[in-house]
Amino acid sequence: MPSTPVETRPTADDVSLSHGLKQRHLSMIALGGVIGAGLFVGSGAGIAAAGPSIVLAYTLSGLLVMLVMRMLGEMSAAYPSSGSFSAHAERAIGPWAGFTAGWSFWVLLCTAVGLEGIGAAKIVTGWLPGTPEWAWVALFMVVFCGTNLAAVKNFGEFEFWFAALKVGAITLFLALGVLAVAGVLPGTDSPGTSHLTDFMPHGGEGLVIGLLASVFAYGGLETVTIAAAESEDPVKGVASAVRTAMWRIALFYIGSMAVIVTLVPWDSPAVVEDGPYVAALDRLDIPGADQLMNIVILVALLSAMNANIYGASRIGYSLVRRGQGPKALGRVSGGVPRIAVLASSVFGFLCVLLSYWRPDDVFAWLLNMIGAVILVVWIFIAVSQLRLRRRLEREAPERLVVRMWAFPWLTWVALAGMAAVFVLMAREPGTRVQLYSTGGMTLALAAVGYAWQRARARS
């Protein structure tokens, strides 16, 4: 289909959205997006499978994520939009692509809201036994739905302080860990390299499992490009966030994995049972380490709930503004798409109810369906960037505030990396069903999107 000249494209989905996020909000949203519950909890299974080579796994997947964020940053700085990659895919490939990427990501975020609510409720009921989990989930939903229904600056303030707590906790952990490894922390002896000698205890198979676990732990980085559209200076905000992604990933993910596997034997049962961070803090004889980490994990889960309700509502709003969903979701009141916020929260709570009513079939099917959505989104990002970069260079080079490194070669390298992850998922029995379920949902959405695109073209 013919492309509209770049200069005539809007740089946001609708001016009726408020612009209440400040640069400090965006900076902390970007930092907080890197530090998720997947890092604190999910990394334990990866360490048990890959051993010390988990550092290599996180490095490889981290390099892939850096390339994806650079591509997304290039497009989002040129076209700030609450639809982010969905709007870029529509502009570069066609409406069906924007429809597919957007609604699949909406389902992913809403389901994640439910999962995070369940995880947070389990922690609280551990402190207050006898209280019902569903009641805590409902309370969290009401709080963060209310936060997102209010002005966007409220969301920004919540995320600012949540992220500050997470950044402070991980920074303190890294500082203590480095001192312990160096042998200068009082009361501890440095293990040296004694825990690193068996670098790949389960060979390449273990490294593959660790690599797959690490890829999905990086989810959440995309939120900052969605939020940038509602900031005071969208172009500056997204450019700044993307440019600092490299050191954040290296420090928080790769650095903490290196500290953990140096301090704690990879095959210690505590790594999986208690979590790798608790196991490392116990090794340092930090009193109350388990409860300290439970507090940090609770903050991470609540932060993710808040951010995912926000992200889902803005993606849904953007899709509707582009004519790809129920018109009611596009209503804006006080600068906030409140119907989209409510719909996203209700869907998230429905996922929680399904986990109680149908845990073995419907809920399990839903979890499998979203298992590889982030990879589908990354592919749309890479293909969109390949097409939009040429158009921008030709029609509006001044919009290239952020540029993808070594274009187009590194974009193709990223696509090859994504294809390799798909192949590895197909080889592993534990992830194969997720790959097929996500593929089925993606094809169904693509078919609906293409039919809608054809119908609109005829009319």
C-alpha cells in the first residue's frame, strides 16, 4: 500500500492525552522496567540449569535486547506515540501488523497484571496467614486501577518511587556482593573462583534453558517508549532512556548474575527454593535476608502491575484511535483513557479468577498463549525499523535523533537472533507448547487484522 509522506504523519495518537510525565519519571520508569520480578525470582531456575554459564546466557540475551531497544528508540524518537511498536508496525508494514502486534501485547500485559497480583498476594498471605489471596489481589487491582484512572502524573509518581526502591535494593546488593567477592566485607571470606570451575555443568542443553529463561526476564523495557508520548518532551525522553539501556542491562542483570554464581554454588538447593538473591544474602550472613527480599519482590510485583495496567490501557487506546478496536476504549477524560484503563484492569482480574476456577485448562492455555508474545513483538519492531529507516533517511532525516548502530547489519543480526530463539523453543519440550500456542494466537489476530484492513480499503 502506498506510504503517506513522513511529514504529514502525526507524532502522537491524540493530543487529548495529557503530558504530565517529567523527565525524572521517564528516567526511573526506564530503570524500574529493567528490574522486574523475573530477575529476582525466575533467575533461580536458569542458574540451576546453566550453572555459572548463566552469565553468558544473560549477556547474549542482553545484547539482543539492547539491539531491540535501540531500534525501538529510533522509531519512537521519530514518531512518539502511545501505541509505540504497534503504531510503528502499522506505519511500516500495514494496519494488519499494527493490529496483530498491539492486541497480542495487550493480552500479554493484562494477563501479566493478573499473574503479578497473584504473586504479590502470596507474599502478603505469607505474612498474614488466613487472609484470602483473592481479596489481596482485588485490593491491589483497585489501588492501581485508581492510580491509572487519575492523572498520568500519579502513575509517574508511583513508578518513580517503586523504581527508586528497586534500584536502591539492587545497587546495595551489588555493592555488598562485590565487597564479599573481593574479600573485604567484614565477617565473610572470599570464595574466589571455586564456584566457577564447572562453567557449563549441563553442557549446551543447560545453557539453552538458561538463555530462554533470560530472554523472557527482560520483558518490561518497552513501557518507557509508551510512556514517552505523555512526557513533557517525548523525543528527548525516549532518546535519553534508550541511550542508557546498555549500562543498565550490564549492571543490573549481568552484574548481579556474576555476583550470585561467584558467591553461591550453582547447585545449592537454596538457589531455587529460596531464590538466588536470598541465597546470596544468606551466604553473607545478612539477618532477615529472606524477608528483606520478599519486600523487594513485593515492590517489584506491584510496580509491574502498575506499569502493565498503564501500558495495556495506552496500547488499547492507541489501537482504537487508529480504528482497530471498540470505540468506547478511545474515550479520554481528564487526559486519561479511563475506559481503556478499566477494561485492562477487568481483563487482568478475570485472569486471576481463571487461575482459581480453571487452573488446569483455561488458565494454563492462556499462559501458554502469551509465552512467546514478546518475541513476536520484537520481530515486528525489527522489520518495522528496516522499512522506516530508509523512509526517514529519504523524507525526514532530521527525525533520526536516535540511530540504530551499523544499520542494516545489526538489525539483521537481531532478526537472526530472534529466529534462533524460536528454534531453541521448538527444541525444548517445556517451551514448545508455548511457541505453538503463541503462533496460533498471532496467526488468528493477523487474519482478523488483514480482513479488517481489506474491508476498510473497500469502504
